[in-house]
Amino acid sequence: MAAGRCAQSATAARGETVRGGGSAAHSPSMSQTKSSPVPGPSVIGTPLERAVAAELISDMDLLRLKANAKLLARGLAPEVQWWDLLQEAFARVLSGHRGRPPGVPVDAFITGVMRSIRSQYWRQMSRGCHESETDIFDPSPDPERALLAVQELAAITRLFADDPVVMRILDGLADGLTPDEICSANGFSKTTYDSARKRMRRTLLREGLRMEFRP
Amino acid sequence: MKKYQRFAAQQPEVRLEKVLEALTTEVAGATEQEVLDAAADLRMDPRLRGSVATLGVKGLVFPYRPGVFGPVKPDTGVSPTPEGPSPPTDTPDAS
């Protein structure tokens, strides 16, 4: 029940509702401490289905995670789909490899796991291997990955092409600036910055929920 | 060290990582109303059972493919054969 309570408190903070309390027995690592893995063969369904069935995650969390999975799947190999990222994140969490730190909402935690998987995969892409490597950023230039990164950044920026404030914020974020530094460098008030963030969130959520089919 | 950090920050890969981190944090922090508003822009209502907004994450869940991101660890707790429904013939775009 601990996991269920965690999921509930995370979403309750946003005024959302979670049906049922969930069961920690179904997913040990949705709880906030690292625990032992669940034996595999008896488990039915995909990791995502198991998390949903155990009511450990709200519908709104799922939608936010879907949007984030689509965002993070950008630039990965064509055979890697957004749901691969999402399913893998749930698989690692449910297996007990990842323990949720105290106070971190479920969707933020799963998003972090997806970012981590993406980052690792990204670094391995040009090497053509899947071996686990160090988490330290490899400073050696890789022209293929660099070009891909430029293209993906451009694609993300295009989402906000009609919003110059958001474009400047994105530029500042890419430079590693803090919100205060972005505001002072561009002369934005806190209200301007917060309004732009709100527009940014709406655009990203819209893109994440959009149903697109390949021609 | 500072010189290296400045150099690293200019690399497209690092810039992309930073932007993705910031944007995914924003999305993860979105309120329920913001999610509903974004869905309404697309004439979707995620509160309805079987809403298209939930395609892929609830109801019709796309299969788990172990090993896409590397070798499957023996204790991942997932059967190697996904038992979920197959994805539609026209697969949604990864973007």
C-alpha cells in the first residue's frame, strides 16, 4: 500500500484523483526505497499495463508521461518508438532497479528514468553497441550525433516558431542558464517568463497527445 | 575547467540534453487542467473511457520489446514474449 499512497500523494498535490490505493506487491520499486526485484515468469502483461492495473499511476500521469516519451524519443534510432522508452522505464522501475527518491512525484520520477535511458542509448548509438558504459559525458566529437542533435533542436524550436519569448527561453536553457539569468539577459519579468512556460507546456502536451500516423 | 565547460555547453548534444531536461520537467509538472486544455485543443477528452488521448498508454497499450535499449537483465521481471495487443498497422509517429 505504500506505493499506492505515494502515487496518490504525488497526484493529490496537483488536485488530481487516483483510483484505488494500488499494491506495492505488484511493483516494489514504485515505493521510495530500493527493493528486491520481482520474479519474472509469473508476471502477466507489459510493464505499463502492470503499473496501470495496480493503479499506481493516474490517467493524468500517463498522459504527461506519453508526452514526455514522445519528446525524449526524438532523434533516437528509427526503430525505437516512444512507447519503447516508456515501457522500458516502467520495466526498470518495476524490476526494482530504480527506487523512487522521497518526495519525487511518480511522473517526474519515470520521466527521469526515461531521460536516463535515452541518454545512455544516445551515447551508444554511434558506437553501435549496447554495452553499459560510464555515465560521464564523452567529450569526443561525433559528427553524426552532433548533426542529429542540431536537427532535433531545430525541430523542437520549430514548435515555438511563432513565440519569440519561448524561443529566447529555449536558447537560454540550451546554454545552461538559470531562469533568473534568462530573465535578466532578455529583460523578461517573472510574469512574462511564467506565461511563456505555460504556453510552452501547453504546446508540448498538445504535441504529445496528438495522434499522428505515418504516410 | 571553465573553458572546457563553455566548450561543452556549445556542443549540440549538450544543448539538446539541457533543453530536453527542461522541457520534460515542465511537462511533468503540468496541472490536470493544463493537460485537459491541451487535449481540448485537439478535440480530445481524456476523461472519456477509451479516449484517443490515451492511445498507447491505456486500453490499447503498445507492446513491450525487451532488448531495444540493450540486453535484457535476468531480473527485469517481464516475460520475454509480450502479451499485450499488437500495435495498429499504421504506427503513430515517434516524433
